Amino acid sequence: MLRRDNPSSTQQYREIFHLYAKQGKITPEDLSSMFALIGLHPTTEEFEKYCNIVFEGSGKANFDGFNRLFKMKCTSKDYTSDEIVKSFRLLSREDGKLPMDTIHRLIREQTTDEAEVRSLMEHMSQFKDPEGFLDVQSFIKSTF
């Protein structure tokens, strides 16, 4: 997914939304075109999940519905946010970065669902620096 809760990112989402919106609303086909524009290629299953978030059973969505994609927070039945944050900090290097290959390995240890692995890695990769490390602080600020 894209970065969220950053004022400039919200403005970018709004601009993308309005490229496709007709009378202030988008359709699932418009959402698919937006994903293609920004280089996201979800599987059919992933796209259906995103449509459920955006459209909530209706055929059209306004900007608030579209923006729900970028406001998803990490929640877990098994761990609190603080425990998850501490785990990321423990795994990261002194400079607060965590190798993306380590993240990929850890995700694969937790799930065999390829769609989930892809979705999580796409989300995490938006916080990747040019050297291939996750900026843990940016990720935490955005996700928790």
C-alpha cells in the first residue's frame, strides 16, 4: 500500500482520486485503473479485499471510502501495539533500520498465504530506503 496519514500523501491520494472520479465517486474499475497508475498489481483476491474496504458493498465510493485504504492500522489479537513496536525495534539495527530480506523471512515464517505475503511486503516496501532497509521509525509512525 501507499504511505498514509501524511498531509502531502493525502493530497496526492486526493489528486489521484479526482483523476478518475465522476461526480465525486469512483467505481471498482476506476480503483483498478488507479492501482495500475501507481504500479500496484494486486491479485484478484487482494483486489476484492480492497474493494470491500473502499466500497463497503456499494458500487461507488467517495474520497472518504477510497482514503480508508490508507488509514488501515495494524491490529492483532495476540499482541498489543506496544509489543509489536518493541519487537521491530529489537530486530532493527542501531540506526533504526531493518533489512527487508529479514522482514520477508519473518513474514514467511508466519504465513504460507502468498497473497498475504505479497500484500505485507508491498506495504512494508513503501518504507524502504534506497539501501534496502526498512526505516522502522517511519513504519511505526505510519502503522501504529
